[in-house]
Amino acid sequence: MKQKAVLAFSGGLDTSVVVRYLQEKHDMDVITVTVDVGEGSDQRKIAAKAKKLGVLRHYNIDAKKEFVTDFIHPAIKANAMYQKKYCLATSLARPLIAQKVLEIAKKEKVNALAHGCTGKGNDQVRFDVTFASGSNLPIIAPIRDLNLDRVTELKFAKKHKIPVENVSKKFSKTHTVSPLQTHSSGLRQRTCQIRQSIWKSSLQMAFQLQSTKKGWTQLS
């Protein structure tokens, strides 16, 4: 009987590559878990992709209410800030996602836990610490441990016929029921022109920003 691994699965390039890596390199059956914390992603589309990748089972878990009551509300009350600059947003969701993965791991009696975090950011720590706090199972993180970059991942995806969307984006957006975060090296430059599509969560573009000689002006 094959061993089993449970993977925190978003349906993106990284986690899709990890599915095939676990199957091919570790000869493991993969169980994928997608936790909805308000991203607005098409859960059926993600589940269909997981099935296409040949996973043993896929779970969609709606954790929006739990995210708000157990994470967002306490963070607001504590005035929790990231490096004393802005409110915690997507980082709050990672421990909850990892907790839900652990619940499925126990239910499915798996042999390993897996995630698709790189070795560059803090998400790897959030997943690893939460996993380790509730389990003694080994943690497999191929993107980090093999130091895979986008070029290598795309080649791997092509070789193994993994469907991927266009990953060459100027702006990367991470959305939950807490604030939407936009990432781009260009945003650090005051001359950066921000597209209107970036303000996806704003009400009728109410918080659209416009560059002026005096800096940034908030429009109503």
C-alpha cells in the first residue's frame, strides 16, 4: 500500500508542481486540501484541477466564519501590526489553513504533511510551526527544499503536462476576507503607476489612488 501525504493546495503553479513531485519522486498518494478564507477563488475549478492531477481525494473547506471570529477579530482587538506598519492580513490565514490541513491529516491517517512555500518568505514558518505543533509527521516542502525557481517549475510542469495559468504578472494579489494584499517590487517606487484593477476590493473604486505632485491623494 502506498504512503499518503496531505497537501495545502491552492491550485497555483507551486502546489500543482508539489502534487506531481509527491507522486513521482516519493511514490505517494496525495490528498489535497483547499481552505476558503475569502479569496473569492472558484473552489470547483480548484477541485477539478486537483482531480486532473490525479489526487486520491480533495477537500474544500469553508473557514471564512472561523477566520473572522478566531483570527481577525482578536487581531483587531490586539492592534496586531506587521512590523508596526500595517494590519496583519494574509499572514493571519496561514495558521488556520495549516490547522485545517492537520485535521484532514488525522482523518486520513497520512504519513506526511506538505506545502508549497518557498524558502524566501515567512509562510514556510507559519506552516511548519503549525504543523509541528499538532503532529510529529515529516514535512515535505519541495519548492523550498530544492530551491525551485519559476523557470524550473514551469519546465517541470510542461514535462509532466501540468496545466498552469500565465504566471508572468507585474502585480501579485493575495485576497482573504481581511485586506487584499498586492505585491510588486515596483510598488516601492513612488513613480509606479497602479492599475485600476488592483483596487478589486474597493467599493466602486472609492479608494482609488492617484499620483499628484504632493504624493498620493485618496479620491472619493
